[in-house]
Amino acid sequence: MTLSALPLADIAAEAKEWRRDIHANPELLFDLPRTASLVAENLKAFGCDEVATGVATSGVVGVVRGRGGAGKTIALRCDMDALPIHEQTNLPYASKRPGFMHACGHDGHTAILLGAAKALTASRAFSGTVVLVFQPAEEGGAGSRVMLEEGLLERFGIEEVYGMHNLPGLDVGSFSIRPGALMAAADRFVVTVDGKGGHAAFPHLCVDPVLISSEITVAAQSIASRLVDPLDSAVLSITYFETGGENALNVIPATARFGGTLRTLSPRTRKDAEQRFRDIVEKTAAMHGARATVDWRPGYPVTINDPEKTKVASAAAARIATDGTIGECPPMMGAEDFSFMLEKRPGAMIWLGNGPSADLHNPGYDFNDDAILPGISYWLSLVAQEMKPAA
């Protein structure tokens, strides 16, 4: 089945212009008026059967029905938001907004899905319905969860969900995927230790929150080394530390505060690690006569690819990959809010090669325009494979 009545190279060239326009005008979280408008206007111009705007504030959903009539409904999802990073690329299309930057390739993801939308609406050589989900606020705002809370799946009758993200270091034209846990759950925490301040020369008259916090920091590393199965994975990082004092070198402060992140690759380990962390914090503080509180901030869950849908995605990618094969990647400790959708519907996320670029979230990063054509081709291959051809 051919799902492009238009030359894909021409669509990819147009998508490159969309991508660079979005890159030059980055927007954050749910505040995406320009990006959402660009997406919606193009979807309407392509002739989508339905274009819904304002989903989760600034999300856009396009619906394309195949000319083959009834069939299943699948969703193809991309993310649209940028990051609060000052760009350092000196590109002619670099960010026009100081302190804002597309440093994760969401500009490329959006352009690729728009390109696929153009091809699908021009062809419609399939049965069933393709729902194109342009999601806001992946970078910390849980935009996927908000879309679900607003009834995305039920409103559009979505049965399966598929996502794609670029990966620096993976060759352009290559793809990588794995069944099960692909990316980690990412929870955050802030711990406050209340002791008793005083003169540094008389520690016996104080309850030192700095010492207590230091003991907690060391003991918490036993979560990864002793609680978690060695064949599983977890990482706990303390990323900041502050005291309630005035930085006087002869004063033991009354309060210390520190925070960080805990990342895990299974729901059970996530739950157990949180409880162990709370126990370590509270009991270590109590042992010293102090009081400690944990402000636990649940983040994105584990991104778990459905095994059968992973085979679907892998087969679709193999049809258009440069060497015709798909590598199985190890799980990664980064997080992705597509995980919320995968909790509700079977589906899979796949890595798209971005070539030898700077790392994601790096001020020198840029999405590789050469990855646009393989990205569009993957979406079309997936639809062609999973939707019955039109008679």
C-alpha cells in the first residue's frame, strides 16, 4: 500500500522549513500559541477531517479517516515544547528568544508528524482512522497526562498509541527500540532537616542538620546498591544542598535542605525505593534528635513498550531503515511523559537516529534535518502496515 500521493522528498523539504521556523520561535510548556497555530493551520490546509485545538491548553489533534471505511483507530504522537536554555549554536535559524531553545528536537518531531499528516490526507489509502496528537508540555509539565485527563483517548476512540523521539549518536536512517522498560520513572524530592542551631565551637549543644543531611545522603545510596536487584536499575542523585544560616563559618544552622531525583525502571522498584528513602530520612534524623520531612514529587512513570506493539513498530521501521535492520537498545534513565499514554493503551515509542549531534538538552544541540525523511517514512510505514488497505 502506498500512503503518499505526493513525493516524500518534497514533503520533507517543506517540513524542513516548518522545523526551522519552529526552532527559531521556541515556546515553553503549555504556552505554545505560535507553534499550535502553525500546526492547526497546516492540518486544516491539508484537509484533515477534524482539527481540535486547545486540548490541554495548547495541544492540537488532527483526524484523518481512510477512504477504506471502518477500521481501527491509532494515534501518532509528537511533542511541541522547547526548553529554558540559552542556545549556543550560531545557526541562521537559531532561537530568537533569549533563554528559550529547542534543545530536545521537539521542533523536528512536530515537523515530521506534520509531514506525515500531509501525506496521509493526500492518499487516505487505508481503512480506519489515524489520530495525529501534537502534545504540549512534555518537558516537565506532563502535557500527556493532562490530555488524557481531558478525555483524549475516549473523545477520539484511540485504540493504540505510538511515539517517536530522536536520539543523538544513532545514525540517521537508523532506528532503535526495545520491549518493556525503555525509559525510567523520574521522581523528585526535597528534604528539610530541622535541628538546633548554635555556635560551631559547641556542637554538643546543637543538633547539626548538616551532619544529619550528609549521613542521609550517603545512606540513601544504599537504595541502588542494596535494595534494588542488581539486574534492575535505579539511580539516586542529590543535586542541591542549602542551609538556613547566613553562611557564617562559625555557626551551625538550625535547618538544612537538600533535593534531587530518583529514577527507576520498574513500577515495583519505584514504590519500594520511595519507601526506603523515606525510612532512611526520617529514622536517620530521629536517631540524632532532629526532625526531617520529605516533600515527594512524583514525576513521569516508567515508559513501558508493549511487547507486541514493539514488534509492530520494529517491523514498520525495518521496512524503511537504511540497512533494513532495527537495533535493540538498552533502557535509558531519562524520562518521557508518553509513558502516561502507554499506561492507558498498548503501543510503543521508538528512537530515530539524529546522527553525531550534541546531546539532548545541550545548548549546542540541533535536530538533524536529514532525519526528517526517515521520520515521515516511519509514520507512513506504520500506518500502511497496521491499517487495512483501501479497496
